[in-house]
Amino acid sequence: MTQEQQSQKPAAYRPTISFKGGDKCINIGKDVIRLLREPPFIGLFLSEEGDSLAIAPCSEKQKLSFAVPKDFLNRNVMFRIHSKQFVEGVLRSVGLDINKTYRLKGTFIPEHSVITFDFSEFEGLAKDRIFVLSPAEDEADDFDEFPDDDEFPPEE
């Protein structure tokens, strides 16, 4: 493979968004914008069933359109969309705590220039550790009980 062909290989992007219940906002990850080719505006599209979200480039006039921060990919800035009603509505609809933070990994569909996020794949974030929600969990409060670092034996 030539060097030119290697430089054209797509990087392993990980489009993610985070629902920050405590802040009532959605963080849009840089790879979301990168995969969508840094559009001036993105739109949020909730599925008819209410079980997934799509993000795609759109016009400024589109309902639920949001301006992508200028030079977003090259600056140390965050892209947050604040909406108490939307964030709490989504989290409640899937039975999650409206005051906690959850992450979703997206799937890029290049032929439609859209990234989809399935609400059944929410991952909770707690104390900088990831835990995956599963239907077998009966009590959401169990997620807050992580051992302190000093409870682990030292690595050799």
C-alpha cells in the first residue's frame, strides 16, 4: 500500500453524545461533527417510536437545528445543547435518572450523512468509570456504589 493510499484510509472515529442530566444538556462529541464534515448547522431528529436519535447536517431554518461552533474541531471548546425538557424527556422515556450523565455511541451512515444513536445503548458515567446499563439491573441506585481506589490491592 502506498503512503498516499494509507493517508486516505479513514481514521477510526467514535461518534458519541452525552446526556448530562444534572446540567440539562447534550454534549456533542467532535467525531460527530467530523464525520458529518463540519456542517454549519446540525439537526436532532427523534424517531417516531422515540427509541433513537439521529443527528444530520441541516439548514438554519430546520426545527431543532443548532449552529456548530466556528472552528469547533480545531479549538478546545465543547458543543452543548441545553434543553431541560428534551434531556429529561429522553432520560425518563428509557427509565434513567434525570440527574445523572449517560453516553451514547453512534453509528455513522455515510450514504445518508447521518449518525444514529439507539437509546437502548445508553452507558452511565460515574466517578470517571463506565458502566453499561443492562435490563437485568433492578435498582438504579446500585450504580453509585463503586469501591474507592484504596480498596483495590496495589498492582505489581
